[in-house]
Amino acid sequence: MQRWTLENVDFEKPKNSLKKINSPRSLLALYILGYSPDDLHVIPFNNYLTIYPNLRTYSKELQQRNYEFYENKRLEKIKESRQKRIEIIEEKNINEGNF
């Protein structure tokens, strides 16, 4: 079975076309950080407005700013999750004497 990790999943593709993360260390990293795999997937702008319909009452500029804030947070979460996965792997290697 193919292992899908934080490193080999393309989060820029729509969620329904992606493989699900099934690597134990990737899932542990997400769990420790309090993230769901869904938090890392891109949401196209129009879908974002569908998920958060109250934003439709805002000006287009505010809608775009809100989306950009969401997108920046999503990218930070990906980076943070990948770093946590690396830390988990390094800690495991140290504990097993594989350094």
C-alpha cells in the first residue's frame, strides 16, 4: 500500500482528488498540532465563499483579504506540520540509536 505523507501529497489540488494521508508519523504530527488533514487542502475562492456565506455580505476587497488570510494560514499549517513530522522522525531515530 502506498504511504501518503505530508511530504508527498499535493495540497494544491482539490480535496476530493487527493489521496488521504495514511502515514502514522504524518497523522501524529497533525494530531499533536491539532490539525485535520482537511485543514491543509486548498479551497478555491468560490468554494470558500460557499463554505462561509456570511462573507458574501462583505465588499469584494474584504472577501479577497479574508481569503488571503485563510490561504496564508493554510500554508503556515502545511509548513508547521511538515516540520513537526521531521521532528518526530528525528526523535524516533535518536531513541532507537539510528543517528
